[in-house]
Amino acid sequence: MPASRQTLALPRPLVNKILAHAQKTPDIEVCGLIGSSSSRVKDYYPIKNISNNPSSRFSMDAPQQIQAMKEMRGKQQTLFAIVHSHPTSVAVPSLLDIKENTYKDVFYIIISLNTKGVLEMRAYSPQKDDMVEIELLLENS
């Protein structure tokens, strides 16, 4: 039975921060976390990519990741989404992205810099051993 189609709404200012982060270093995969509170306030926490091959893989800096989680707790937020970019490929999870995703209850957002003009951003929901694309909406706020 197919999974029901989900929708993920993100505030436009948050999306702008994420896209600006991806554009700062277009040759490497940038990564970060989104925290969300019960009042639906969302914040973006950029995390340094410490991968040995950052142009095609991301590995979050553990101390920065821990600090981001502490900041989320301080704001009464929980982990809402994991974000990363693909400098030279489409905004679709790679086999490695799917295999290494250990957070099964958060959204996954991928930005592609492999486009002309407007960047491509897609959202996914982990489902068993795969990720299913969900509709991504921008909220004006």
C-alpha cells in the first residue's frame, strides 16, 4: 500500500538562510539541522562538513552538531530536519544518503546547485530503507 503524500511547509526566511549557506561554498556539500518548537518556530543551524571528500559527501562536525542540539533544547525545539546540498547532482538522495540516514523520524532536505539560475530544493521523508519525496511549500512569514 503506498504511503500517503505528506507536505512540508517552511518559512521563506528560513529557506533563504539555507540557500545562502549552500551558495557560500558551492563546491562542497554544506550541511545543517533545522529545529522546530511546538509553536512551529523553526531555526537553521549550519554545521561544518568534515568529510574527507566534501565535494560528494557530508559528515557533520560532532562538536557543532552537539552544540546545535543544545541550542535547540534551550529554545524548546526538537530536531525537525537534516539539510545538505549536492554541488553537482540533482536534489535526490544518493544511495549513501539513504544508507547512512539514522534519523528515521525527521525530514530530509536536499539542495541542488547543479541548476542554472534558481536552486532546486526538495524534501523527503524516510520510509523503511528508502526516502519518499514529499511536497515542499514556502510560507510567507
